[in-house]
Amino acid sequence: MKTLSIICFFILSLTNNIIAQDKEKYPLGDYSELTDTKPHDSNIFWNKQAALPQLKWGSTDIRYSKLNIPVETKGSLWKAKAWKGERINAQAVLWSAKELKDVQISVSELTNGSDIIPTSSITTNFVRYVMTDELNKDKKGGCSHRPNKAEWDSSLVADPLDIVKIRDVQARSTQPIWVNIWVPQNTKTGKYKGTLSVSGTNFSPMKLKIEVEVLNHTLPSPEDWKFHLDLWQNPYAVARYYQVPLWSQKHFEAMRPIMKKLADAGQKVITATIMHKPWNGQTLDLFNSMVTKIKKIDGTWSYDYTVFDKWVDFMMNEIGINQQINCYTLIPWALQFDYYDQATNTIKYINAKPGDKHYSDYWGNFLTDFSRHLRQKGWFEKTTIAMDERALDAMQEALKIIKKADPEFKVSLAGNYHTEIESDLYDYCLAFGHNFPKDTKNSRSQKNKKSTVYTCCTEAIPNVFTFSPPAEATWLGWHVAAGNYDGYLRWAYNSWPEDPLRDSRFHTWAAGDCFLIYPGFRSSIRMERLIEGIQDCEKIWILQKKITNKKQLEKLNKIVSQFTPEGLTQKEVTQMVNEARKVLNSF
Amino acid sequence: MKTLSIICFFILSLTNNIIAQDKEKYPLGDYSELTDTKPHDSNIFWNKQAALPQLKWGSTDIRYSKLNIPVETKGSLWKAKAWKGERINAQAVLWSAKELKDVQISVSELTNGSDIIPTSSITTNFVRYVMTDELNKDKKGGCSHRPNKAEWDSSLVADPLDIVKIRDVQARSTQPIWVNIWVPQNTKTGKYKGTLSVSGTNFSPMKLKIEVEVLNHTLPSPEDWKFHLDLWQNPYAVARYYQVPLWSQKHFEAMRPIMKKLADAGQKVITATIMHKPWNGQTLDLFNSMVTKIKKIDGTWSYDYTVFDKWVDFMMNEIGINQQINCYTLIPWALQFDYYDQATNTIKYINAKPGDKHYSDYWGNFLTDFSRHLRQKGWFEKTTIAMDERALDAMQEALKIIKKADPEFKVSLAGNYHTEIESDLYDYCLAFGHNFPKDTKNSRSQKNKKSTVYTCCTEAIPNVFTFSPPAEATWLGWHVAAGNYDGYLRWAYNSWPEDPLRDSRFHTWAAGDCFLIYPGFRSSIRMERLIEGIQDCEKIWILQKKITNKKQLEKLNKIVSQFTPEGLTQKEVTQMVNEARKVLNSF
């Protein structure tokens, strides 16, 4: 009988698993976090706390530990300055020795006499915890392969901003609360006051005060920002995570809030792929070709742009990311080019390198037709043939083929600086630490060419790993201003690992390297702080034009000029950002 | 040192192998046969033979053993009767105790006074030896899986007719020689005489006499035969064996003599495939879809017929097989339907059965477009949607979908007899042993519908395995006449195993089941004897119309009526065929 029960139980478990999987393979709604296995404040220590839960303002620079009593909390008043049209962030912390049931957050409208900032401009989120790892063992960046997670020091860190609005807070734990205020552009200058309230079914409501001073400056809407933001989108990851057919209506619906958030961050570029695996499959969800390439049996080629057109059209006209289309790539990380082979009814691959006849045939034919199609759609002027981290000689061969197909094709590269091809590149994004010669940059700006900077796994500090201090994300925007760039590129907005909400680690690179936002759709501390930096850069550029007082301008430029990449510590970065932001808000 | 030599030898061998493979992966020109491991006449016995080589006429009913002194040879005169336009076969045997060098065959023209049958009408071939196996262990057919060749009694048998014209004949071996005379249609009635000569560099030339009596009857050209022959072609096997790109010019050039031979056998049907693996991959070289089916991201379908059109056009206009196009299939052996999925840039499969919505969508859409395309090409009237050995209920569901797409679509089935769907089938090929009711057959003939019979691995006797006695192939044509069928179908004209020239065995079915001809292009004893049977059937039908004398007609019909499938032995089949053919040539 015992054996039988065990078998029955086993069968039931199996059935439950299958049903659960059918319902939702990966969590989109509520979910449980992984276990925090790090040493933390003892029960005794927690129980010494007051019996009642506590709520204080904290710092947006801190990823508060889940099972420790929060350190570095502030009082019950958050005072902030903001431009009209700016988004500002705050973090509150709630902690309790006993479990809190059905916790909810609410905010009042912020008032200044009869003027208000409405509650619809204020977003609050419970901060959630995700598993992260660490820098490379030598602390010199995060670009290592990490097939064995056990070899890496892992811990639970605060990063995702949850969409679930009512939560239980477990006994002896800290629950951070993220607050974002997007000051309407038409708000009048002045001090606005309001409250943040936290309530639940087994404790008395608690309140914190908010005081926002709206300055007499206006930040334009994101679509009008000059900052050239290029975070690469991965539609394939969304289809997999949401378990929806690629390019179906459901897929686009799933992408809509994710891409809208990106548009709100000032994104200018649509990431498109014109071949299978442009980066040789470095992401969990491979980028595939958005163009159908058919080799017919007479050796001629036939192309279809249905997917490409639908994706670009969605991003341009429904999301509002409409300034540039970067098409990856003519020089992929593995020189293998896919096509549908009509003769054999299979997907085949050409192995060829720039300079080979097969390479020229494959790309020459395609680019000629692609140019025709883009011109017909009215997109030609916005499109670049995009390359990532390729060598000079390969770039030169590719440029020949592109220019032969259509001399007016724009080309982009993210990589090192090469004088030889600089003039051929419409959108040239330099690796962190590389600079454009000043004359070159001026000349590029006059021609309206984009000159930007990127970071990836290489940089230990500053970075946007899930374990990076939040201020490092803000630092990046200041670096754009300091380095005389036009904007910033990161290779992965949402190339999620298998289960990103619970585990941000991936089999290569430090955790969080391949995404800035979470499924759900959920934002992150990193993303919000990155937007702060972008806003700061935009504000700097506005002030640099607006300030007429020379001393004032020197003061601004001096503080900006400090944001250079020389050997900073994490602590220095956070301090720099805080001090600089104070100066920025003093104008 | 010894070890080193062995290693060197090994490396050299490897290198040679690689070079040989690069040159020609599978033999097309001359090649070596596998070793005959069966007991055979001893050296002593062979050496008792006359020192000089011997040449005699033999019988086309015998697969002469390679290493035995031939038994059942005839004299030095071959006397035969033939209709004008008929092909007749003879076999000579050459054997020798000593090796014969550079053996060549030549023939004189056949003369009758000043009338001639020119040498261009006479083909001679060295008969070659191929590895075969045997019937199932219970001797009831050959439909077994044979993954382990060692479990099956294997031997070398005479079958391929070589294209190599000068050969050495090894000491103590028999070399059969196949002779085919295609009497020109304009030949005058009368007796024609000539000689067959065999010469070499180390023996005196030898001669055999030929005497062909040309009767006062004319067999039409194969394209005008009424016999509805349907041997399924496998273009994919040709591309693989000849190592040429599918549907390339080289591929068509390789197929040309192979398919021309089929046209000369009176073939009426082009085998076309409209999906991947219609028979779930039963052949070594899988049939793929000759139609490009693209599922676009909006759920609509796009079709391209380039491959289909090129194949059909080649067969119709270059080869002359132009009466019917059978398109496999709506009900494959595994219910899995391929398409190119534009969203994911992959080949995908729909799993659905007749009656399912997915099935109707996939096929309904396609058939509607296919009908449009076929009508545009002027091929609609010649095309059938073809099914093989499917059950009644599945056929009925498929018929619904076909008729819905275009009520005028012709449909074919090779399978058992079902009254319920008989009237829906334009081309109905019954399994051996099944018969059409007489009224039904007459009614079908009046409507010009095709009513044929097929054999496959099921039949032990008669069959066309490489070990089947040659007369069994001829028997099949007589059976068509006896069973009141319109023709004959076999599922495999050239679905070659890996190395068919040397080894006719396959991992399923008795050896030779999946092909009748050899690469090179080379015909076979089986193919030539099958053509004899087809000619005989055609002759019977002509005589049945032509003979006015009632007794004569009864005599003919009586001998024909014996060709029914009841429990024949191999010996009986050969006797029946010989006796019946004598009668046939007596009119």
C-alpha cells in the first residue's frame, strides 16, 4: 500500500507540474524569489526591533538587503528638486519583525496651493530580489564564461520593480518601495507636498512625506531628447518568455509596454536583424533573420520583408522609436549566412568571409534589393547596415560591398576607433575609453552623424550588472556629456536568461549584463537610474546653451568633466553622481 | 620499425581513400564487385575445362553464377522471333579457366538479302554481379526490416548491365553477355542473320550466330503504348549518388538517360512530391517537397512552384513522359506537413490528420493555389493528387478537402479496392490479388479512368528482387492482360540504397525491391525482362483486336488467362512465360 501511495503521489505531482507548465511556463504575474542563502541578521536581532513595522525613506543608491535590518535609512521626509518634465526617483524601506499581510502602497497628489502634481504622475513599486553573481575573479570586468554557477559567489539583490500591488512581507525582512514621479511639463514652478502611505490588514497605516521643488526649467519629452540612446531590443526573447508565436498579435502585445518603456527612455534606434545569429548565438534567445532569403534553383535570389516591415512599422508607428533602423549585420561573429534553399526545402548556410565571391554574391544581391525596398518604404535615410566589434580589414571589405550595392547606404559600427573608416560611418559608437578627436567629432556633428559610446561586460566600474551600485547607471549619462559623445549604446535591453525574474545570472558574463528590464513588464532599479543619467545629460546640454554667466557655465563644465573613466571605485562613483546632481539642480 | 611501417601504410591508405572519395564518392565508371563468398566450382574442376575460353548462347531466364561453369547453355545459334518495333533479348555466356584480357563484344548488322537491321539497333552489355539477399525466412514475401545484413543469406547475382565496354574476365569465371535488339519499326518481314563476336588480346575471337525472324506485326513506339506504366522516379537519389546539386543542370544531365530509359519502357506518369517525406522516409534518399510552402507571419500562405515546374517540364518536354503527373501526397505515412515558417526562419511541421482543422487549412489553401497554378500551366487535366496505401476513412476526408479546393481535381490511389470511393478515383491501382468488378472496370475504361495493379515487397513470386528469376518480371506484363488491368505500378524505379552497383540490399525489404535500374546509367536483367512483359501485354491487346479467327482468339485468351496469382513456384512462372511467349509469337 505504501508503494502505491508513493506512486499515486508521484503521478499527481507530475500532473500538477504539467498543468502548471501549460498555464504559464515562465512567471508573468506573482512569483516566488529564490532563497537568500547569505548570512543575515539573526532572529534575536530582528526580535529586538520594535514590535511594530517601520517605514523610512532610504536611498536610491542602495540595494537594501532582504533579510537584514536596513542601514542608512533617512527620516520621514523626502525632499527633492525636479525640472518640469523630469522623472525623479526615491526609495522607501519597510521592515518588520512580524509578517505583514496584504501590504499596499498609496500616494496622495502633491499640492502647492491650488497647483498639483496628480497621482497619475507617481508610480510606486515593491522592489523584488533576484539572484546575481559577481565580477570576474580578478575584478577586472565581467566578461567570463560561467557554465558552472556554483563557482561564482551568488547572492540575492534588490533590482526588479514589481507590478504586483498587494504583497505579504515576510517576518524579519525588509521590503523596499520604489517611488517615481514624472513631473508633468506644464507644472508650475514651486514646492509640492504630499504623502506616501503604506497599509496592510494586520498593522496600522504608516505615512512618509514627499516634498518636490519644481524648478523653472523644462526637460523636453523623450522623443525630443538629443541623447542618442541605443539599447538593443531582442523580440525573440519576448516571444519565448511569454510563450507566444513570433510576430503574432500576442507577441506584439507582449512587447508593447516593454518597448514603450524604451521609447520613454529616449531610445532612437530600432534593432533589426538581416541574418540568422548575427552574434553567433551569444544570447539565450537567438536573433534570427527578419528577412526571408530564398535561393531559387536557377541560382537567383528572392527576398521577402514581411517580418522586417512589421517589426519596424510597430516600433516606428506604435511605439514611437522612429529615428534609426540598425540592421545587423554584414560581418557576423561567425561567418555563416543563412538562406532557404528551394531545391532541398531546407535552411542552408554559406560559409564565406568578406572578400570572397560567395560573400559578395550573397550580400551584393541582397543589399541591392534591400535598398530598393527601403527606398520604397521611405526608410532608406533612417537605415544603417550595422556592424559590431569587427576588425578594420573586414569592415573595409564590407564597406566596398555596401557601397557597390548602393553608395548612399548608411553604415554603423560599434567598436574601436579607426581613422581609416571614420568618414564612412554614419553611426560610430566607440568602446568605453575610446574618443573621437575633437575636430572629427565637430565635423561629424555638422554632418549630423552620430558619435556615441558603449559599455558592455568589459567594464568593472561603472556598469549595470545586477550587483552594480545603482548610481553607476546614472554615471553613464554624465560620461556621455563629459566625453563629448552624442549618446550611449548597450548591447542588451532584454536578452533575458532563462528565468530572469528569479535569476539574473547567465552562462556568460556577470549577471544582468544581457538585460536592463524584466518580463511582466517590470522595470528595474538599474533602468530607472540609467534614465536619470540620460535626463542629466540632456539637462547639461540644455544648461550649456542656456547659461550665460561664464562662471556658472565653468562650474557646470567642471563638474561634468570629472566623469571620465579613470580607475574609479564604486564608492567614488556614487559620491560623484550625488555631488554632481546637486550642482546640476542648483542652476 | 615494424610498427612504424604499419602506421605509414595506414596513413597512406587513409589518404588514398580520401582522394578517391573526393574524385568520385560513388562509382559511375568502372568498379570492382564485392567478393562472392559462396561455395563454387573448384580450381581442379575449372582446370579440367578446355584450355581455350568458351562462348555459347545461354538463356535470359538464368542468372549465371560468376564462379561456376555455366549450366544450361545452348548452341552457337540464337533463333528468335520479333515484331517490327519490338525489343528482344538474348544472353550469351563466356567462360574461361584462364584470365581473358581486354574482352570486347561486337555485333554485325543483321541481313536479309539487301534488308538490314543495323548495328545501331543492337545493344550488348557485360552482365555484372551485385550482392543480394533472400525472401523473408518464411518465404512469404520480402517485407521485413533487415538492419543486420549478417542475418540474411547473401550472395552475388547477375543483374546490372554494364556500360563499360572492355573488361578483363578473371580466370575460372563466367562472364554473361546481354544482347538486346530493338527491331526498327520500318524493318521488312523476314529472317535476318548476323553474328555476335567476342575478342580479346590473349585469345582468338569467337563468334555466335543470330537469326531473327521479323513477323508481320508492328509494335507502336513506347509513347503510343496503351499500357499504363507507373514506376516511381526518385530524383533525390540521383542527386545524392552523382553528387550534384539538386535541380542543377548537372542533376538533370545525370537524370536524362535514366528517365529516357523509363520513357522507352512506356512510362506514362511523372512522380512529383508536394510535401516532405510522403512515405515517412522509407527510402534512403528522402523525397522532399517540390513546392515551396511559406507560412507568412500574418498566417497567410505563399507558394512557389519553381522546382515542381522544372521537374515536370523536364520529364514532359525533354524526356517525353507527358501523360500524367501524380503528386504525393495528401495522406502521408506520417501525418506531418512541412512548411517554411517566415517568423522563425525555420522549416516547421504541422501535425494533423485528415478531418482536423489544421489539416484542412494546410491543404485547402495549398490545393486552391495549386489548382490555379496547374490550370495556368495547362497541366491540370494531367495531374492527380496521389495517395498510397491509405485507409478508406482517411481517403474520404482527403477527398472532401480536394473536392472543396477544386471539384475537378483528379485523384489517384494505390491500395486495396474500396467500392465507396472507386468513382472518385481517376487512377486506381489495386494491390496484387485485388480485382475490379468487371462492370466497374468497363465503366472506368469508358470514362478513360486508369485501372492498374501493383506489386511491392509483399509478393514472394512473382517479383523483381535481384534474386528473383528474370522471367518473373516478364510475367507481370502478362498478369496485367490476364487481370483486365490497364497497366502496372511499382513504387520504386530508382530509390537506390547506398551503393547499389555493388550491393542491392537495403535495411528494409528483400534486395532490389527499391530499384530496377543502376547508376551509370545501367539497365538490368530485371528491367529488360519487365519491358518484355510490357511489350507482350501490348502485343496481346493488339492481337485481341486484330485476330478475327475465333479459335485463334480463344487460344490467345486461354494462354493469357493463366497469368493469375495463385500459388506459383519459381519454376512454373518461368515455364509459363516461355510457353506463353511462344504462343504469342505464333500469330
